[in-house]
Amino acid sequence: MYRTYGLSTRLYVQNCVNHHYTLSPINVFRPLSTKCRFDWLKRLDPLQFLQGNYAESSFVDIDTETITSCRDSVISAINNYDNVITKLKDTTSMIEHEIYESLRSVKPLKTIFGRYIFTANSLPNGHTHYFRQKGSFKQLLFDTSAVASKYSKYDYCVVKNMKYSPKLDLLCAICDIHGNDHNILFVKSLKTHKHVETVTNIVNAEFLDTPDKCFIFYTRSIDKVMQLRRIVYYQNKLVSDNLIYSETDPTQTLGIYKTRDSKMIFITTNTSSRAKFLYIIKLNCQRSPKLLKLSLDGVYDKLFLEHRHNHVIALTKCNSKYKLMALSVVRKCNQIVTSWPLDNGINILGLEVFNKGIVLHGIQNPSVPVIGVINNVKELPQLKPLIDCGVITPDANPDFNSDIFHFTLENPAISYVPSFMILTNSNTHISDYPTKYKFIPYTFTSYDGTTVHISTIYLRESDKGIVYFYGFSKQLLKLHSEYEHNTLLKCGYKLCYIHSRSHDPAVALMDIVYGINYLIHNRIINQNNLRLVTESAGSSLVDELLLAFKDFNITFILKSPHLPVANNDSLNTISPTGNTYKRIFLMNVGGFDEKTPWWESFAYITKKSICKDCNIATFLDFHEHGGHNNGSTFVKQISHAARTAAILLNF
């Protein structure tokens, strides 16, 4: 088979039905007429297109039959999905009820700033109330429902970041009011309870405090130009809002981050997500913050920055090698470098700096969370594994002089387990949690002899399995939805994560095919009903997997799918085989998702209809707004998780 959109390879698939591991080529290729190209969909609004509110004169280069066929195919897929959800209404409602009941037992998130405790409480309507309290005193700081009703036509508001200036009693909240990174910055005085400033097109913001002033540095995106600006407050009054730096290169973005000791702000310019330059905003006593520029030596795949003892601590990764650097910011930018390769497969995910040590945490392949402390910059810590499978999420640790690093542990079977590490002796303490889940790692040999990992999690032994894969994404355990996973685990399903390699789609595809064959051949999962779940770029492998397992009953869940088929004149298809059925659910397709455009899904469904793949049923879950990751409000996130779980339990 020849890959028609991205892969220039021929696929050789094992005969997994009879467990004969001889490789044989599959050649199925269906050319299409150039009339079937779907570039014209980009010109339309999806809702108007579905309603038929478009001018046919705008498409003189496209025949009416193609437009009608596309619209009919998409509407049919939407109706198919609605019919399924209607039939599963009772199951979905029961799952939603169980999810909300489990949330009642979760304590609200607490963060301590100075004398106050800050809490966030989720409301039944999907919005959130943010409070601060001290003793019996409790004050409502921010209400997302009030912001949504005033600024969002979708009744949507999610706080992406919230900062607090304790000296001047100012609250800074960055809110997404559209569902696709349309952010607004709100600055509120907690003394007067009024919004003193509102700025649109915000990317991020940070505070720096002096005894009598508050400086807010924020990045703003206007007409593909990234700006770094500064707001100055004095005695609760806006003094100035001026431009500091403007990045006109459309390929570069600006990242902004305040250090843990609250004395510096880092501004990084990035090209293709790689750091190129470093700007430091240093607080100099009571004077205005000063902007310094440091050039980093080389281009890095990953960059972590912090400030400690008059040094900028930079942890970089390039070609699987980590380098720790201490850059002096007192006089000259002297550089002390300590380098080491991590040969044991550790991927560092975070750097946390305290007065008494530097904490590194990450993942050891395939999915074992590890953590360690550096008390001396020149010493590499021994990173300790914590649990069999999961990820580490640092808590808010505002106290730079603290002896304790707080974090939580998560995996698909447990969530939000509070833990902490004592920096002086590197002892780690994990709170009690029910270890009722079982984790078993497997390895298999892929087509080129490389060892690839599979993580399996279950509560009780069963051959009912659901396979998760991620296509071209990082080789880490990801959490699609803890609500979805917990439901499936309680129902006796085994969750299998294939950690496919990500550098080449063709390699990722072969890893997934070999991994599924391994799971079936070793009776880890049942081959009668394959359930495969992926997201984003992983969805582009769906046709190859349909071909590889064409003799199997199979159900695909494609979340926020990336299906780059609209610009191609050909499509891989399969011929009906026996009584096998195949269902493809395209979930969380958003009208404003720029990473995975809606018209890709529309074009894919239409081409399947044109090619008359009669044993493939397509289902489309389309919503008019929402971003790439979750697509909507908290309530709708729960609804999506319940619907996905219900589909996987019944198909």
C-alpha cells in the first residue's frame, strides 16, 4: 500500500489472524477525480455550510454534485452519531452521574499566598468560583460565569492563568472566552473590587512587585506580531502601559515566565518551539525593572529556566543530551557548564528551584515517574521511581525558602494523590491511596528490531481491551480523560498504551501494527472486537490500520482528528470482507480548532462515501466552538468523556 498523504512507504503487515508472522504486502489504492479535492471548504463557515446558507456562485470551479455529496455525507455522519447517543442516553447519564459523584469527594484545590488561602470551586454549570480566605473571612475573587455572560457569545470562560500581587492586593486573570486561545487579561483591585484594566489578545502575563509599585509584563499577539508590554500601577492607579519589545518575525513566539523567588522574569523567543534568545527582566531594588539580553549557546529541543543565588539556572536538552548551565547575572554573563547524557531513557519534564536545592522530575520509559534533587549544581541526582505508571504534576510552591517540594501523582487508575519531597534529605512521601489497579509493562520487537514498550493498566484480569496510541506525539503516557479511563477500568476493561516512536509517521504506524499483533497473539486482548483510540495526528493513520486489520471487527475513536486528505486526489480504501464491520467515530471536531481544521473531517467523511466503503460506518461529533485539547466547558468535557466511554462499552 502506498501512503497517499504523508507516508512514502510500502506497508508490510503480519497475518495476525492465524499468527503467521510472514510479512506480505498490501496494495490497495483508489484514485479519485480531481473534482473530489476539498480546498473550497476552507472558504466556508461550517454551520452555514451544513444549513445550506452559502452562495453557489462562489464555487464556479466546483460542480454542484460534489458540494451536495459533501454536505449530505457530513449530515448523515452527524445524524448517525446523534442516533447512537440517543440509544446510549441511559448509559451516558449513568456515567455522568458517577463522575459527578466522584468529584464531590475531591477537595477543592488550595494555594497559599502570604496570609491567605486561595481555593477554586467548580460549579454544576461548568463555571468556577475563585475565593480567598483567612480564618472565617472568605472573599469571592473571580466568577467565570459573570465574565462569560459579558464577553463570550458561547457562555464560555476558562481561567488559563491567575496571578496575585500581595503587596498591592491586585489579581491578574487570563481568561479564554472563545475556546481557541482568544484570551483576555483582567486586572482587578481586591481593595475596591473593581476591574482596573482589561486587555484583549493576551498570550501570558506576570507580576513583579516593588514596595510601592506593581509591574505587569504581558505578551500580546496582534496581526501576527508578538509584543512584550508593561503595565505599571502606583497607589492602585494605572500609570503607564507601554511597549518594551516587538517580535515581527511571524515564525517566532514569545514565552514569559516568572522565577520562583519572584525576582526575575524570563522572556524567550522561540522558532519552531526551540529557544533562540533569552531576555531577563531583573528587579533592581526600587528602580524600574531592567531588560537584559543573553544569547544561549546553541538551539535546544527543550529549555527549563529558573533563578537561584544570583544565577540563572538553565537546563537544556539537545539530541537526547541534557546540559545544566549556571549563568551569572551579577556582572558579566559568566557561564559554568555541566553536561551529562541520560542513557537510561529519562525524559525530564520539569525543573523546580528552591533555596536549598533544584528538583528535577520526569518520566523513565515507558511511563515510570521519577524525581530527584540537586543540592550542588555540579552533581547529578539519582532520579528515583515513585510508582509503576503515571505522571508527576508539581503543586503551587510559592515559598522559595521552603524545605519541601509538593506535587501530585496521577495515572489512569488514580488521580490527585498528594505527595511531597524533603529537599534536605531527598526523602519522598506519598500519601495513602488504594493500590487496587494493576500495572504490567510489556515489550515487543518492531519491524526494524527496535524494542517498543506497551503499558497495560487494569483492575481485574480480562481480555477486554482498549488500545490507545498517539501517532507522532511524544513517547509518554498521556491522559486523555481520567473520567473516561476510570469508567472503563471499573467496567473490567484493560487499557493498553502503545508507546510508538514519533520521529516518522511510517515508523509509528509499524510500531502500532506490531504492537496490536503482539497484544492479540499473546491473548492480552480479544481480537473479536478491536477498540482503538487516538487523537490529533494519530488519526491520520486510520486508513492504514483499517487495511492492516481488514478482517477484524474494529471501532475507532478519533479525538480532535487530524486527517490531511482534503488536498489529495486519492484515498486508501478496503473491500468488504465477510461479516466484519468497522465504525469510525470522529469526536470533538470543533469549528474553530486551528490545529485540526473541521474541513479535514468533512472531506474525509465525504471521500469515504464517494469510494463506497460500504462496510465502514462514520459518525461525526461536531461542535461549533472549542479548542484542540478539550473543545468546550468543564460540563461538556464531562459529557464528552461519558459519551466516549459509553460508545467504547457498547461497540
